[in-house]
Amino acid sequence: MRNIGVILAGGNGSRFGGNLPKQFIKVAGKTIIEHTLDVFQKCSSIDEVAIVINPNFTSEIETIVSNNQYNKVKKILIGGKERSDSSLAAIKAYQNEENADEIKLIFHDAVRPFINRTIINEVIDSLNHCNAVDVAIKATDTIIEVCDKNQIVNVPNRDQLRQGQTPQAFRLKTIKEAYEKALSDPKFKTTDDCGVVLKYLPEETITVVEGAADNIKITYDLDMFIADKLFQLKNQEFKTSKFSSENIDQINDKCIVVFGGSYGIGKDIATICQEAGAKVYSFSRSENGVNVKNIEDVRTSLEKVYAEAGKIDYIINTAAILNKEALINVDQETVEEIIAVNYLGMVNVAKESFQYLKETKGHLLLFTSSSYTRGRASYSLYSSTKAAAVNFTQAISEEWRHFGIRVNCINPERTKTPMRVKNFGNEPVDSLLKSEDVAQISVQTLLSELTGQVVYVKK
């Protein structure tokens, strides 16, 4: 079987407004269609990708495919005025290929960038025992049916209603036959692909796979606003109970710099890397008088490491100050110190790291807190600087992506560290993560291909 992702991008964006179709609008540093293509490119069950595009924008999509090295994209097809024209373009492109009966077509809207690989895999698995699959979620609002006079004529039972999404997937021979019958019907009206199968191949069973609430279609301005917020909050989740150290030996020839490595998570990261054979250099105020708020301290530290090791692969900044106190009670010197260390220090580390990480196509790892999504009373400065850490990570990961530098941000749940004990006292041990566990996930993140992600560490 060949599993072919068909990305439907033939729309002209008339409902969205502007000069570009909505699939080419940028959100979170990439065009919407790039976010969608990223998922299909990385999905191991997808063998090939075809893009169906408006003929006026073929050069734009060719540039996107080339710049991102989407090697699964084998066809760029021309769509038509209606959605059915785009589906037919894909059907016709593959219907005469060898072993066409073994081809599965997975149709997906280009403007649903939050599709995930789990849904794609479940759709493909379902095609092993049926010929047509839809993706849908339970309807959360009451649906009403109205007549031409805009009066309610029916209120269907919501328990049996679903909101359709994509992908919709079919064995090629099934969707081909459905469209052949549809096109011979003079009363045929454009609908979605499952609707074509339902009407013209009523004997076929269409299996429904559970979708996701965030698998939204970006159609209007409000959708773009929501999408931007979803990307901001998007994270990779790792549970410490599922941690695996199988690939830890990949770090044995790396040169690693840890700012804030004298205690807590920073110290544990340094220990793990040293035990795995890496060259580790730790800098902090208490160890060697290095304060990240001073850019000269950061610059000199990195210069010394490079002079000795000849390269720097990974740079980690865990340095931060937490002062649990109402803002009106915090003296100005402390305010400025927290901002200088937590925010300016992060900027200093990033700025001075660039030249070294560009050379090695390395990784910058920063740290946020679970308080970044909503400010917390009594530590407003800490919460706000940790929110800044997320936005900063997302921004420079976009700036540095074409240099091959990865930038990520670790977001641990409440973790037992000396800084936390100092501010919160003794808490139930079972309610906190161990700093060693957060350090393990941090090292795994360094070894991953992730970039621009908030890595959420849970128990």
C-alpha cells in the first residue's frame, strides 16, 4: 500500500480577504501551509505528498517545497474553482499508476495546520478494514434546522451529530468510482469527498475517526487570531515516567556550556552530560562569579570554552531569580536584579551564543515556568519574565532556523530545587518533580530535532 497525503490548497482566500490565499499567510513564523506540510513530511506512515494548488500560486508553493526540503512532495497539481476539482486532480494524477488499487489517498485541508500524526495514523489504519474514512468531533453546540423563512423546523439529537474535519481518506478505486458516478449525474452539486461516497456509493461504510478540538480550519480573521494563540501555547509533552536514555551516548563527543550550573536543574544537566562523556563547562555567580546579566561575563566565558574545546555544541541557560513577594513590597534594586538576570541574562546568553552554535548547528536551551500562561500573585516579576522566555524562544527559533540552530524552552511542572524550597518551604515530595528527572528530559531535548517548542515536563 502507498499512503499519499493530498494537501488541498486550491482556494483563492476570498473569504479571508487580502491579496494572498490564506494558506500563504504567516503565523508563528511560517506560512499556514508550511505548518501543515511539516506534519505530513514527518509522519512515518505517509509515503508521498501531493499538493493541489491554485494555478496563480505554483511558484510560491515550489519555493516553499524547495526551501523546506520537503522530499516527500512528489506532485504539485493544479486545482479548480470548486473543492471537487481539487480532489479530482489528485484522483486523475494517480489513477493510471502501477498498482493503483493499492493506493490510499488522504485528503487534508492546507489550512488545518494543527493536524497531528496520531490522527493521520489512525485514519490510515482504519483504511485497512474499510474503503472510506472521515474525521470528526462531537458537536458541542445545539444544531438547528431552518426553513427558507428562517424559522426552526427541526432540532436534531446532538448525541448523533458530529462536526466534520479533515483528513478524509479513501482507497483510490473507491473515491474514483464515486466521482465517476457523481460526474454522470446532471444534478451533482459540490460537497465534501465523504459526501460524494455516501451519495453515490451507498453500500460503502464510512468509518469515523475521532478528531481534535484544535484541528481547526482557518477561514476568517478570528480563526487566525485563535491559531496564533494555539501556536503560542503549543508544546511537546514528556512524562518523566516514560523517560528513555537509550540515545544518551550521542552526547559523548559534545561540548556543553551550562549557565546556572551550580545547583538544581542546571547542576543535574551538567552531571548527566559529564557522566555520558561530554565536555561540560558550568558558569554561575556562586561558582566562578559569572552573572548572565553582564554580557561581558557571558562573552568571556564562551570565548574561554571555545579556545579550549574548539567548538560549542549546546548552550543551556537555567540562571533565574524567584522572589515570592507582592510587587509593592519589592525594593527597586531587587526588581531590577530579577529583570536583569531572568530576561536580560537570557538575551545576553542567546546573543553571544549565536556565532558558536551557527558553526556547529547546535542547540540553545532555555527555561520557562508553568506560570508563563497566567501571571501568579506574589511572583509577578518571575511569571512575566518566564512568559517572555517563551516568546523569546519562539522568535529566535524562527530567526535562526535557516542557520540550522535549534532553540527550545523547557517548561517543568513544580520541581524541587533549592530556589523553590527557599521560596515555598517544604512541600509534599510526591507533589513535585525531581530536578534530576527534568534534567534528563532536558538532555533528551538537546538530542532531538525539535526547535521553537515549549517542552512540557510532567510526572
